[in-house]
Amino acid sequence: MAGGAIGRGLQGLGQGVGDVGQALAAIEQKKQKIRNDAAEADAVKSENDFVLGKQQELRGRTYANVNEAQTDREQVRQELEQLRANQASKMSEEAFGRYNNASKRNEAIRLRSFEGIIYKKEIELGQATASAGLKSANNVLLNPASTPQEMEIAQGTIESIEEGFAQYFPPGGLDRLKVESQVAAHKQLGTQGDLVQFEAAREAIQKAPDFVFTAEEELAELRNIDILENRTKAKTEDLKFERDMAINEDFVQKIMTKNLDPDEIQSSRLDEGDKFGGIGEFGEITKNRWHQYNAASVDGLPLNPTPEGASKALETVIKHGKNRLNKENAYRELLDNRYIDKSITDEDFQRALNRIDNPYPRQTINDIEIVTDSVDISVAGSGFFDRLRFSDAERKQAAEVNSELLYWIDSEFKENRVPTQKEIFTKSKELISGTPQEPEPSKEEDISSLSDKELLKRITQ
């Protein structure tokens, strides 16, 4: 009996052990499932992170050629496959199988997302390449200085772009780019000094097919060309003026010492000009004008300084100082005065020229204009007929007074003093009367608004 009880006990114990084993096995299965689920979730997350990171990386990419785009296509496929293979050791075979199958089902979607980005970049590359090629080719084709061989190569480039890059553009897009590149080339050549290119740019826009530009776009383009043309003309004129004045300044110094060579004049970059330096030159100092000055400087004919010549030189200085006359026009007036009319001395010419190169301050110029005019009034009289009857002696006296007045003003500047209007006015009275004048201690008065009669009264009292 006892043996039977023991047997039953051992049997029960064995059954209990079996139950425990089953329970432990069930627990281990649950743990493995949790581990598999976690590993599978980590694998999915890693793949999603890879996809998002790679998309961001591709969006920031700039391709230099289409081969780089193809390399990226192959690389993302390989990286995705490698990422998937790396997950096998991190989970059970069953779990990896599930993950691998799901990943492969999604592979086409993921690769399409990469392809969309890569192809967009490829389109950008194609459009940029076509744009640069067309612009470069048109710069050659539209440039009159290009050789026939250069133009042939450029034409071949355009034909290659038309055949090989149309796929990168929407309908009509390449046609628009061709017109835009022509216009851009015309404008670039125009800004380099070939001003006829601006009109060619307008014609290219106006002759373009209707689908290339809307009416608003065409108007905006034409306005842009107008603005660019005006700016280029102004800049070109400024550069020409600076270039010409550098030559004129050099020639002036040489002609005063009779060292100006006719060959140097002829080889200069100045305009040829009218044969006789006519009015059509509008104040410009041309080669022909310099030849006249140079011939006059050595013709042996004597100078004949006149009051009119001195007054005209003073007038030139005043007009330039008040921005009524540019530097080249002022030079021409003085050169005409000295070498064509021969109505001023070399000393007067040099003094006036110095005040063109180094103008008086604007206020001093205003004061000189007012006071020197008052000198004419005091000598000739204030009436209309008095001025008409301005005798040679009176003209000479007025010219001498004004000349001495400018000498005095220059001496004041050499002493770093800027004479006031009242001081200039007082000095003019002294020069007219020949008697030193004491300036009145009263408050300085602006005489610019005084009438001729009032000025005469002030000067002669």
C-alpha cells in the first residue's frame, strides 16, 4: 500500500514538473514575441529614419552632371537592401521574415519617393545646363567680333541642346529659354558698349512666338531694356568724358610749352571731329580742333589781348563754377579764346585754366559774378544805353579792375582766407577809385538782390 502511495506521489510530482515546464515555455514564447515585436519595430523605425534622412540629403544635393544622378539611384537601392539585411541578426528568423516581406512590399514606394527627388534635381540640372549653354552660344553668335569657326561651334551647341534637353522642359519651355538667352546675350553685349544690341534685344522679344511671353511680360522686358540702355549710355558717356579729359589735360600742358606733337594728336583716342571744328561738335575738343590749336600755337602771329577776351575768360570760369558748363566745354572756350581768337595772354589763360581745374567755392563764385557785374555798371553806367555805349576805354578799365580783383581773391585763398561778399565788394570799389576803402563795421549785407541803380550808388558814393 505504501508503495502505491509513493508511486502516485511521484507521478503527481512529475506531472507538476511538466506543468511548470509548460508554463515556463509559454512565458519564454511570450518573451520572444515581445523581443521579436520590439526588434521588428526598431527595424521599421530604422528604415523610416533612413528614408527620411536620405530624402532630406537628396533634396540638398546639386548635381554637376547626369551621371551623379544615376549613381544616387543605384546607391539608395543598395543602401536600402543593406539596411534590411542588417536586421536579420537582431530578431528571430520568423520575425525577420515578416519584416523582410513588409519592407519589400514598401520598397517600390520608397524608391519612387527617392526617384521623384532625384529626377527633379536632374531636371534642374538639365535646365541650368541648357540655359548656360544657350547663353554662352548666343554670346558668340550675336557678337560681331566672333570668328566663323567660333560661330559654327556655337550653332552646333544650340542644335545639341534643342535635340537633347527638350525632355527637361514643359511644352514651350525650351522655346522661351532660347528667346530669353538671346535677349540676355544682346543685353550683355550692349552693356559692354555695343549699344545697337539693345535694339536687337527688343526685336528678339517682339518677334518671339505669342506663347513665349504674355503681354505684361513683354512690356516689362521692354521697359527693363530701356532702363539698362539709358544706364549704359550714361556710363559710356561718363567713361568717354573721363578718357577724353585725361587726354585734353595732357595736351593743354604740352601746347603751352609748344611740345604737342601732331602725330600724338592723330594717334589719340579722341573723336576725329569736323574738319573745321564746326558747331556740330557741341563743345567737344576733337582731334581736328587740337590740330587747329597746335597750328595756331606756332604760327608766329602775335597775341591781341582784348577786354572782351578777358571778360569771356572770366565768364567761362563763372559758368563752370556754377555748373553751367562742363570741364571739356570750359577748356574749349579758353583754348578758343587763347589760340583761335588770341584775345587773352598766356598768363590769363593759365590763371583761368587753374580755376577750371580747381574751381572757387560756390559761394565765392556767386560773389564774383555779382561784384564783377557791378564793376561793369560802375564803369559804364546803369542804364541800358550806357551799356550799349560801353567804350573801348571803359571795357579795358572794367577788365583790368576785374582782373586785379581776381588776383586779390587768389592771394586771399593762398593765405587760407575765403573773402566774403562784402570784402570783395569793398575791394572792387578800391580798385575802381584807386583809393583804399575801409569796410563799414555794419552787419554784412547781401547785395545780390540790389538793382543796377542801387549797386551804382553803393559803388560810386
